[in-house]
Amino acid sequence: MNATEIKHKRAEKLTKFFHLVPLHKKKAVMTNWPDNCSNDPEVVATWKTKYKPATGSINYGVVCGEKSQVWVLDIDDKGDKKGTESLHKAFGDMPETVTVDTPSGGKHYYFNLPSDFEVTNGTDILGVDSGVDVRGTHGYVATFPSDGYSVPSIPEGGGLDTFADAPEALLEHMKKRKADKKTSKTGPVEVPEEDLREAVMSLDIDHKDFNSRDGWHEIMRATHSASGGEDWGRSLFEEWSVKSTKHDESAQLSAIEAGWGSYGPGEQTVATIYYYMKEHGVIASSPPVEETLAIGTVRPFDSVVCRGNKGRLKPTLYTMSELFRCEDVDADTVSGITNLFVKNELTQKICFFRSPPWGSKAKAGTPISDT
């Protein structure tokens, strides 16, 4: 038996513990892999010929989440990324669990799924270029016997499914990060078409955050919410999705067909899109301050810090949508505002206004308009 045959036989044995997916290098090559992955050794045995690349042989990935009852902490120590250092500085040593060394010099830590929240995919969870990624639901990691990956290190006396629980502090960080990404103070806010287009199209569809269905679905839900589920929102999302060089166009459109109409209001908000814009460096996370007397265009999702006269209104954070529609803000509060700081969520610039743009006679339900 040659080395390639041994590689495939080892992969078939992994099905006792995991659902697998065929890879070319690190990219899944199976259509709709979250549903079509397998832990059947006879099915996996067919992949070596069915998905054989032009040169070399296929690799194998472990499907994370419920299918394999595991999530993976992916540490990258290549180039500017120093994942091991970032992880140790934040959370100390990891508990003894199944690990695999990766070709980049990093490591995969396999952990039990937590019982109180769903682990989803995340990139650089400890900050830009931290080199600490997460793979959970709708995610996978390449693994042994794939080219360049080490034989798994197993806890003494255990097996390939002897996973530890992740440190509580790490799980709390992941939960908070997930909440920050998915929660908007105002709930669903519809966004003007030209503004939503500018935001969505600024994201790189081929970024690894969107290689998994998890990140891609987050943007679809956010676009659905921000467009009120209108056809133009769907058309915009389709236009963005088919730009991908890593996913089949027909599969993308079929998934949109199946998912778009199934979402309820506010399942994801425009805040998710801006979260990714900041994570990917499209907009600055620490905005410059600009003092001006001109209001420009008011967007419903722009942030506003309001201050009142003679202490009548304490500094309070709203959105323009809340103020103009008076959601959670009564008319007396609106009329008591004497100056505003408005942060444009697209440009990330903060403007100071000595008086509110609508004057002193605003009433509940006053529509949003440009000034």
C-alpha cells in the first residue's frame, strides 16, 4: 500500500469520530458540504476518485458543530499573526485536549460544544491579526491525514473524541463577541438602498469570514432586515454573492432562494454589516472627530449623542431613527435637546451640532429627512 492509499485509509477511520468533507488543499470541493458531509466510511472511500484534483490527492476536513459534536480553536503563527502568544496572553495555557499541528506552525484545539450557546465561526477573535480563529456551526478545519497536518495529539488514556471543555473565560469572550456582533440597540432599522449597497459591496465576498455558510448567512439576514425584505435587497445580496470566486453561482442563488423568504424581522440587523466593515478595516474603529455646523445627509441608523439645556437631558445615546420616530423617546425629550453629536456609520465621522436639525418643535412621528 503506497503513501496515498494509506492517507485515504486513515481518513476512512476518522469517520468513527467525525463527519468529514473533501478538500482541495483547504477548500471544500463538495456542493452544499454542510448537508452532504459524511461519517460513512464507504461514502468517504469514494471521494479519493470522485474529487481527485488535477495533481496530488484530496485532503480531508473535520466538520465542526453538531455534526461532529466539537468546535475548534484555530491558532495561526504565520507572518504577522502570532496566535499562540495572543491566546496565552489572554487566557493562559489551554487544557489538555485533542490537538493537531498545522502547516503554518499553528495548532488546532478541539473542544466540547458548550451547552448554553452555539459556537459559530469567527476570525481574529482577539483583535486584528491576533491569529486566533474559531470554527463551529457551518465551519470545518483541515486535519490529519491532510498534507502538512500532524498526527493528532490525544490526552493520556483517551481517544480522538476525548475533548476538553474550553476555559470559561474564553467562552465568555466568545459569547460577548457574538452578542456585540448580532445585537443592535434599536432592533431592525431599514436603510436607504444606496447606503446599504455601499456598505454590502464594500465587503470582500471571498474573505474567509464568508467562506462558511455561517458568515454568509449573517450578511443575508442583515441585508434582509435592512431592506425590509424587499426585492431590491435580495437583488443586492445576489449581486454581492455571485462575485465569489470560491463558490458555485447556481448553488449561491439556490441558497438565497431557500433562505430569503424564511427570515423574520430583525433576525440580524445592519449592525452586523458594520461590524464586519470595522473588522475588515473598511471603516475605522476609532473615528476621527470633526466639528462642523453642517448636518449633511441624516441616515436612520446614524448614532447620536444628545445633550440638553441646563441638565434637562443627560447625555444619551440614540439613533436618528429613534429620535425622528420617537421610538423610546418622548416628545418632551426631543424638544429638550439643545445639541447633538452625530456619528455617520459609513464615514465614521462625528459631527457636532449646536442645535438639532429639526428645530425645537419636533413631534412624535416626524419623518426622517435631509437638512
